[in-house]
Amino acid sequence: MAIILSVDAMGGDHGVNITIPACLRFLSESFDLKLILVGDRDAIYSQVGDRLSQYSDRIEVIHTTQVVGMDEAPQSAMRSKKDSSMRVAINQVQTGKAHGVVSAGNTGALMATARYVLRTMDGIDRPAIAKLMPTMKGETCMLDLGANVECTPEHLLQFGVMGAQLMRGVVGKSTPTVGILNIGSEDIKGNETVKKAAELLKNSNLNFYGNVEGNDIFKGIVDVVVTDGFTGNVSLKTAEGIAKMIAFSLKEEFSRNIFSKLIALASLPVLKRIKKRVDPSKYNGAVLLGLNGLVIKSHGGADVDGFYYALKQAHHEVEVGVIGLLREYLEQNKGMLEKDEELLEFKDLSSL
Amino acid sequence: MAIILSVDAMGGDHGVNITIPACLRFLSESFDLKLILVGDRDAIYSQVGDRLSQYSDRIEVIHTTQVVGMDEAPQSAMRSKKDSSMRVAINQVQTGKAHGVVSAGNTGALMATARYVLRTMDGIDRPAIAKLMPTMKGETCMLDLGANVECTPEHLLQFGVMGAQLMRGVVGKSTPTVGILNIGSEDIKGNETVKKAAELLKNSNLNFYGNVEGNDIFKGIVDVVVTDGFTGNVSLKTAEGIAKMIAFSLKEEFSRNIFSKLIALASLPVLKRIKKRVDPSKYNGAVLLGLNGLVIKSHGGADVDGFYYALKQAHHEVEVGVIGLLREYLEQNKGMLEKDEELLEFKDLSSL
């Protein structure tokens, strides 16, 4: 069966200059892939160029007249950009024409539009942004990374469910371990929300590990790290920031003088292997989980490599049926995720 | 004038095996330094050995019979360990015998005991844990790193005040810039507490920069990064975790085969310079700010190098008069930090 992805060709800081070359590269590798390229027809065709004939049966172009700005408010994008490349690309998933959508467009607008068009899955209150992170042992999924700045314990439990089903599909583990991000490993640590969420996770049928700390993410001691969108976003960006600083130090020190430059030259194969292990491009795609359809968010500033990896991720997640696994789990565990009266009571108390 | 530091010689994972060699090293460099070594007399003397005669006029040993366990509950440490090395070392600051205290003991117990013995400064509701972090431009102070898991906007404003006065002393800037950790640079981002705190900081006489994100910490765009203890702790540990993972990758790749090992050998001077820039030992000491006295917390697992840097930091912060600067600022700005009725009203609203 062919895997069909729709692509917001205009999204991101560089639009078609990045998205289309990445699409062509991925088409040349994945013979079961069809792409619906959504955006300005002329801009798309000018990038596809003479390779159109080669892929004519695997590319469909849908012309749109609007583009969602990278700084545009989500509400404005939803209301006044009904013919945007982003909106129409998402529509393809809603109508069943595509199995998933990839966009490098602005995160807020993408989340709001996708939520409006695709709706949240039964059993999920809030979609979350999830990402695979490189660890010393392999990969760990972390969520939420910024969709929900304030979360209840119930939301965090749902994030655990979503992350676990993602990892079930993506890395093929039947019962992925789930940890909750906290500031110590002991049960007494953290704020009330985190403590109560840990209790919910413990009492669920997930493979709950317990508390994990910021440094544990990269040790790979759990498959899924659950956290609220505020903490998750700060943690992710902190990781990106220090990785960049170390790369900057490496570059500066290796180009300090002629001797260090020669050493750098000789070290190139080793340095390249290291880069490959923690390459941000490779970990570019984030998935908006909890919607009735697969939505992959590429970094707005991604290069061709980065957008290519986002496409690859979408392809893989369609292939292993992440959305189906999550839907199946939610249907089989309706009771566990139903609103808990005790929980609501707890919330009332906490606000006193 | 001599600078006198009291040292919790028994604190940390390795006690006197680490603390005393670090003390001796620092004594050999700083001729204006006197140390009060607090702990088991025999254990201390066995480590000082024959160097006692050399430093006899610059070392005082106070014998104590108890040690606070690294996992001991703060309350238990405070109640039943009145003759612990930690407690008695803090007492030296309270009585004015020492200008500051350094401990690698358990953070919770240290904070609770220091708060009980030294009391919080007038104008400060909650002490915070602050740390200098290496950036691409120099150093940035981040706080709180874990003392307060839930913070009001007022607490965050106070953290801004404390961080700014610390940086005024430590890096000698008259008006250090202060940023608040958030998940976007726009004013509308973040939760209610952060938004309100940003407003308070803006209306204060601090040099407020605005929102900063996780990756901005290491760009060094502000001198002080303010955040709640939960987010701060996760961010700090995330940074430590990814730095360790990158170091692990470097080590693994450079020792993969005989060729890469030779390259590593040749790269040694360059790699050493890089390590020096982001060396965790160098950034070991955290300061408990907001107390009537200087308290430096070393990492529990610190090695001699690490504890040495914690001592050095204490010495420097006494030298530049961090506590005096903060006290002076608080006295001159009493009005700004007084309880704000509007703020209390906001708090009531937010809990609805």
C-alpha cells in the first residue's frame, strides 16, 4: 500500500526552497511514497523543475492562495486563512486523502488548525507535542513540549498514554517505560500536580517507572518522559542551547591556530560520527499527538536535511500505525481515563 | 583583612577525603584565607597530616560528633543533629566568626538549617539557589534551581533582585540585565505567574530584558535568568545531562579504533581547552541567596577540583561583598518589594 503524505510546501522560514528539495530527496528513496504538495503552484513547480516527469505519478499539487505567517496569531490563521497551504494540507488528512501531514509552519497556528480540523481523539483532553530525543542508549520520547503551559494530573496521565503508544509503534516495544519529569527521584519531591500525576500513572496499566530528573532524559532510562508544556519546552530548548554552545566551543578551539586546524582536519571523520549521533536535523520532527490524524511539525528554520527527516518520521509513523495503536488503546481503556471525581476534588483543594 | 570561611568537612559523598585536600590546595594559593574546619577531629587531622604546621595559624578545627546523612530529611537533620558538622559550620557565620560557609552536604538539610540559623533577609520571602552557568559570552546567573517548587510572581521578582545583586558583585556590572525564563519571547507567552512576574520586573528598577528561552541561557544574552525552582532544576539537570551525553559520545568515538585514538592523542590540548570552558567542576558551587550570611553549596559528588572551586567562589563572593550589596539594595528599595495589594488580588483571581 502506498503511504500518502500531504506537505505544507509554503511553511517554515524558507518555504519551497527547503520543503520541495527535501520532498524530492525522500521520493527518490521511498518507492511506496506519494506526496500531496500544497501551496503556490508556480513556486512548487519551479522547485520541482524537470524532475516532475520522473515523479508525475507520485506527486499531486494542490494550489492554494494563502500562507500562514510564522508570527501570525493562531486565531487569525484559523479564521482568515482557509485557503492557506497549512490548512489545506491538514484537510487532506481529514478527508482521508493523506495518511499524515508535515508542516514547518508556525507551531501555534498548526496546533490550533489541526485541532479544529481533525478534532481531539476520544479520551484525550489536550493534544501534546512529542519529540524523540537522542540518549546514550537510543531514543526517548518527551512530551508535552509546549502545547499546554498548565496541565492537570489527568492531562499528564494522558500524555503518558500517548507517549507510550507512540513508542510502542516507533521502537516496537510492547510495554514502553514511562517516567515523569521531577526534581528528585523520591516520591515526596515536586509540586502537587506532579505528585498526583505520578499516582495516576502508578495506578494505570502503563509501565510506570517513577520520577526522572532532567539529566535522566539523556541516560535513556525510560522510553517516555512526561511533563507539562512549560517545563518540557524549557528543557528541550536548554538541551538545544547547551549543545550549540559546546559545538561553538569545539569550532572555536579547533580553529584557534594552524596546529589545531590540522588536528581538526584529521579529526573530521570522528567529529562527523559524533555529530551524526546528536544531529539536530535527524531529530527535527515533532508529532502533535492526540488528534484524529498524524501531524508532524518540522522546525521552522529546518534545512533540507531537517525537513527530509521530518518527512521520514511521518512516513515511519504512518507505516507502524501510531494513530491506530493509540485509538485502539484508548478504546480498550476507556474507564482508566474517565474523569475522576476524586481528582476534581483534589483540584479544588489545590486552588485554596 | 583575612577572609574566614567555615567548612562542613564531613559533607558530601566522600567527606574529608575530598573537602580537606581541596581546602589545603586553596590555602596554598590564597594567603588572606583562614578556614574553620568543622567535623570529626581525628578524620580531619588525618587528612591534614604533616601540613598542619604549615597552616597552623590559618586553620581552626572544631570537633563535632554528628553528620547529616545525604538522604536525611531536612526536618530530622534540624531537630536531632545540633552537633552536626553542617549545623556547627553554619553557626560560625551566624556568630560572625566566619564570613561564609561551604558545604557539600544534602541540599534540603543545608537550606533548612541555614534558613533556621541565619534567617531570611528583610524583604525576601524565600531564599533561592543560584548558580553561575557558562555561556558563549561569559557567565549567567540562574535562579531558583530547586529551593522553591511553587513560586508567586513576587517571589520571582525577589529572585531577580537577588540575582542582580549577586552579579553586580561577582562580575562587577552596575546594572546587570535580568530575564525571565519562558517558552517564547512574546509577552503573551507562558503561564499567569510568569506573565505577572514579568510585569513586576518591568515596573521594578531592575534592568529587565524580558522573556528568555531555554536556549538563550547559554547565549549569554542576559546576566540573570529568573525562574521557579521546578523549571530551574529541570533546566540545570537537562543541561548537565546533555553535556555528559556529548562528552560520552566524544569519548566513545575517539576511542573507537587505533586511528581515532591517535587523533584523540593529538587533539588532547584542544579537547582540554574545550573541557576547561564548560568544566562542570569549575561551575560547581551554588549559592543559597536571601539569607543573612553567605552559604555555598557544593555538589555532593564533587571531586577535589570541584570542592576547590566552591571554596574559591565563596572567597570571591565574600571579597566583593555580595551579602552587603544585597542588604543595601533591599534597604534602599523597601517600597518596591512590599506586599502589593493588587498582586494579592491577582492571586485570588488566578485560583478561581
